Amino acid sequence: MPRLTADVELCQGYGNCTTTASDVYDVDDDGKVVLLRQIIDDADRSRVEEATRSCPVNALRVLDR
């Protein structure tokens, strides 16, 4: 199953990722991305990859284990 990573140092808190995958990504009070899940089902991959691509600073990744 795919694994998610987030580079909190790169994150600027745009929150684009939460629009498509609010069950996977959130933004904390400091404006940084929070992973709500680190492993996703293959069924969610397309949607989560779309959310990942929406990050303007490329702070998010979907990796194959």
C-alpha cells in the first residue's frame, strides 16, 4: 500500500491538499500540514495523488512501500 510523507519545513499552509483529501491531510494551528494517515489504500491513491499535486511547494509525496 502507498505511504505518504510531508515536508513540514516546505509547507506554507496553503491547504490545497485538504480540499481533495481532508480525511488524509489537515493544517495545524501553525499553518503546517498534518498527516491524518501515513498509509493509504490503493482505492484512495488517485484522489490522494491529486491532492499531493495541488501543493504549490511540493511538500507532499505518495511513495510505494
